[in-house]
Amino acid sequence: MTGLPGRPSYTIRRVDAEFPPGDAAAPWPAIPPLAVDRYLWLANGYRPPVEARLCWTARFLHVRFRVEETRVRVRYTKFQDPVYKDSCVEFFIDAFPDLGLGYVNFETNAAGTLLAAFGPDRFRREPLWPEDLAEFEVSASIGGPVEGEYGAGAWTLEYRVPLGLFRKLYGREIVSGHRAAANFYKCGDETEIPHYGAWSEVKTPSPDFHRPEFFGEIVFG
């Protein structure tokens, strides 16, 4: 895969030490951010600043979101609930686009509830099972259901994805220099002010994040 004209690219820094999500000693201050700042489809003026940072180790891909948002909605608390209706951040990745197998969508509300599936498009997706995500771990600054003010000006969400998941889905290993396709989103279908933000712009007439042809590039440095 090579970088696509007009599509953003982000290099994921390799770090040596393993660390759990939420670790105060994690290397996030040294990791460059990417901005989820292309707000699409709705002209309601709601554009909360969102950044994502990624790094990887021998065993995990680490993802951290920070969202400047003073009012949030968190209603869903069970794995595979429709968290995109809550205040939500999303990471979609096609780890091996040359294979044509599809992408994984990791969708998490502000409390860390996860919805995840794998497939080539919106309509042909298979949910991931708990055994697929046995080593997936998440840490969220918001601990549970909330409606409105939650006492801070920004919330954070961190998780780590076992690299073994990509090995299982694609039959290949991720190595240094590998190029994958991905997008990052901020949404809230049923929040006080619905909104749809993306890292790599999605050029469709109506909201649809499940469009891998608009993914950007991520490089495992």
C-alpha cells in the first residue's frame, strides 16, 4: 500500500516497554497526536476538539483519545451495545488492505464500552467475540453512565489491541515499516447535539463511516 493523494498519513511510534491502559508512566506525552477535526454532514456548529495518539509494542497496538467535551451521554454499558449513539470515538483499521479481507471497527463510548466487528463493508460484518479480544484492555476517565455535565472539560479513553488479533484475522504478522489503512472518528448519534467528525474526510452525501475507500494511511514505525 502507498499513500493515497489527499489522504492523511500517520506514523505509529514503536516503544520498548509494555504498559497497561491508564498507566501514569505511559509514554503518551512523547507520542505525536493526530486531529479528528473534519466535521461532516451537519452544519450545527458543534466541533469538539479531538486528538488520537497511537504507539505499538511487541505485543500490542495502543490507542489513546482525548476529547474536549463538557457534556456527554453514556447509556450503554454492555459489550457490543450500539455505543455510536452515545458520546463515542471510533478507530477503523484494515491492517492488510492488499488482502481485501476487510477492516475492524473499534467503537467505544466515553466510558469504554466496546462494539467491534470485522468485514469488508457496512453490510457484511461479523461481530468479534470475547475470546477474540481476550487481551483487549481499556481505561476511561468516565466511569459509567452519565447524562450532561460530568465535572471536567475533557475526557480520555485508552485501550490496547493485541497484535495477535490481526494475526488471527489476516494470517499475517505486523512488522516495522508495515502500512495499513485506517480512519478515526468522533460521533454521537443520539447526543444533545449530534455530530460526525473524522480524521480522513469521508466524501459521501449522508453519514457513513463504513467507507474504507476514504481511509488514510498508518505506518508502523
